[in-house]
Amino acid sequence: MTTVPKVSRALLSVSDKTGLADFARGLAALKVELVSTGGTAKALREAGLTVRDVSDLTGFPEMMDGRVKTLHPKVHGGLLGIRDKKDHVEAAAKAGIGWIDLVVVNLYPFEATVSKPGVTREDAVENIDIGGPSMVRSAAKNADWVGIVTRPDQYATVLEELKAQGGLTEATRRRLSAEAFAMTASYDAAISRHFSVEPLPGRLPVGLKRIQSLRYGENPHQAGSLYAWGQAAQGSIAGAKVLGGKELSYNNLLDADAAWGLVSDLPPGSAAIIKHLTPCGAAAGSDGADSFRKALAGDPVSAFGGIVALNGILDLALAEEIGKEGNFFEVIVAPLIQPEASEYFAKGAKWRANARLVETGGARPAEARTLRSISGGVLVQQADETAEAPASWKTVSARALTPAEKADAALAWIVCKHVKSNAIVLVKDRTVVGVGAGQMNRLDSVFLACRHAKDKARGAALASDAFFPFRDGPDEAAKAGVAVLVQPGGSIRDKDVIAAADGHGMAMAFTGVRHFRH
């Protein structure tokens, strides 16, 4: 249709009352009748506006603690009726149904409620909106005649268009309709996720909400945006605050999440440095500054331009250590960033003023599942949140690991979980000294890790994310002086690999768990 239907009556029922009074005043100034429910009607009256109760429109009182108030033919008939269809018009007249031209609805805060610690099932259920989504869907379905407003940030443009022509254009109504269906889909997806008892259910509603438009994706010719599972969780990169520096890019976000995921698995006070999703340094030192210095020393060449993540507070002393002359980092992630540290970077010369300071606000939340797109579909799996304690490892070599060796091997094993397969990690004195990542064969990964480590490989602990299929890997490690091997085990040639370790005087333990990361 090409005409612009006049807006004469609006139904307002909102949980988030941000900007509501001003928007309603704008509607009233245009002689739009305001119909409302419960708390929304009360808020509008307190703002000095004349409001008609929905119960007056329906002739039926609100009941059952407000659970039933808009689920009525005089509401949904007023929304769904096709205004130029004769039998619809006659049915509405016979039933005493008046048209509703604009619906302003946002929903009970289900996601905010269930994100609170200790939320009960009763609280969650009571925050499932029924009447709101029903009105939203009815209005959105009849977008040829009805406008549907679901967010406060839509108020200004909608009111401007109403002032200009008394109604909303077809393009606007259809855009608002599409946004409304996306909102109800996301809302239902959040409810499904919360109450689901299966990690991988038969249907997996996603319901992502865009929280940031990015300059571009991996490359300038690709569009990119950041989405969250409704309300981004505290402690996550999606829910973090950027306290300083330039806007985060697509690649920054990927690397920041990888760095935060790694350091969150390490002991308090640890530091990690990531470059292109791969750890190039990590350490568990005596404090944050010691950890950072050791992590940087692990591979200072690769660390240049990387992402730093800290499992502790970023204070001024640590900020000054990170910001030393000759260093350069794109992003610094920490659970808490002190104002003095933020000010240090903001007033710094060269790269420091542009460094993105990302404050997560808390510990990283555990992930239930991970999603990866393939052509025509999505692969979903349970997240790899498994952490094997060294006490569960099985010593298979003639020589047992010393306590110090076991501490290094434990750190290597954690870091290895965050390295692309085939993954090899060398650790010495609780510091990553060599990484071999993403190679087509495990022998090349061992060679690269040892080459990076140089003399530091002597006496180091080596972790392999999957079993050694042949003894050539341990033989290569022995050439560099590696003292300890930790790996899942499970190869048909385990006996050969154990014999190699024993022949070189190395200690070896099997974890029994594989950590492939493709």
C-alpha cells in the first residue's frame, strides 16, 4: 500500500520506561489517544498525561496478578484487523472493536533477571512476558496498518515521522516489524536457553543481539558486528568495558577473547600474550609485573603488537611495566583496571594513548557450548572447560616428574589447550619459552617450539595436545634438552614413545584427555 495510515490510538505497555514520558507527550500533542496498562499507565499519569486504561477498552479487568490484561479480542482484533477488508471492518464494528494504530511495548526483563546470582525458578517464570510478545507479534504481523515500537531508541525517529505526516511510512512500518520479530525471537531463545536441560538440544534457538557495529570484519572489504546472547555476561569480552584507546576491531575482539580465555585458566597473578589467536607468551610469576616480564621474554618478537591479558588488577606499576619504551600492544585485558593505570595510558605518547584497555569486571564465565559456522550450517559442541589436575596424570616413564617439573608441565598443559593443533608448548620456570602451533604434523610443531625456546628448552617441560603417533617427536625434543613430556597417550605406538622417553632419561606422564583446537 502507498498511503500512510493515520495514527489515532496508541497502546503503551513497557517494562523499560526510559524516555517514555517524553515520547507519550509527543503522541498526545498529535492528538493520539493513549491506552495503557498497570505500571505504564501509572507512570504516564504521574507525568501529567491523560491515559485510558486497557481494562476500559476491553471491558474486562486485569486479573491474576496482571498475568491477564491484554489477551483479549478487543486488543488483538484492534491490532490484527485489515482496515480495507470489508468483512474485517464489519466484524470489528459488530464486536465493538476499535483500531489500534501504534503499539509501544518492551518486555519483562527476563535476561536481566536470570543473570542474577541465585535466581529461583519462580522468579524466572514470573519474568516470562506473555501478553507483551503477543501484542508485538500481532502488531508486527499487521505492519500494513500498524506500527510496532519495541525499543526506546526508536522513539525519536518514530515521533519525527508522525509529526511530519501523521503516520508511519510503509518502509518504516516494515522495518519496525522485522525488528520486532527479531526481538521476540531473541526473547524466546533466551527463555529456551535458560530452561534447557540438554547441552545439545534438538532445536537450538540462537537469539543474538547486536551490541556493536564494527568498522569492518577480518579485512576492510568485510562487514562486521559484535553480537551477544541477549545481555552479555559480566566477565565476558562481549560484556566488557573499553576504558581507553581506539574502538576494538573484529580481530582485536577475537584475540582479546583468546587471551582472556587463556589467562583465566592460569593461576591468579598470571599474564598471557596472544598474537593471531596463538599464545606467544604466558607465565605464572610472583606477581603481575613479574608474570608480564616473563611472558614477554618468552617471545618478544612475536609479542610486538599483540594482546596482553592479566589474571589480576592492572595497577599503575604494572601499567608502567607494560608501557615501557620499545613495547607495543594493541589491547590490554584485565578484570579490574585502576584509574591511575587508565590515566597513564591515556596520557602516554605513541601507542599507549591508542591502546584499548578492556575491563571485564569479573572472572570469565564458563561457556556451555561453542558455535562455528560452516557452509549451510553451524557446528555446535560443548565448550572445552575440562581441566585435568596433575594428580590425575599417570606417570608412564621409568623416571617420575619432580615437583618443579610437574609445576612446569601443568602450566604447559593448560597453555597447550589454547594453542591451535598440532600444538606443542614448552615451559621452564613457570614461563612459556616455546610454542609450535597449527602445523600439519606434530614433528614440525616440536621442531618450531624448540627452535623458539633455544637454550631455554634444556630442562623444560613439553606438552602435546594429542598423542605422539611416533617416537620422532620425543627424539626431536631430546635433541633440544627437553626433560619432561606430558601428553594424552592412546597411540598404538605408545610403547615406542615411552621407550624413547626412557632412552633419553626424560620423564613422561599421560593425561588421558585430548585438547584439539582446530
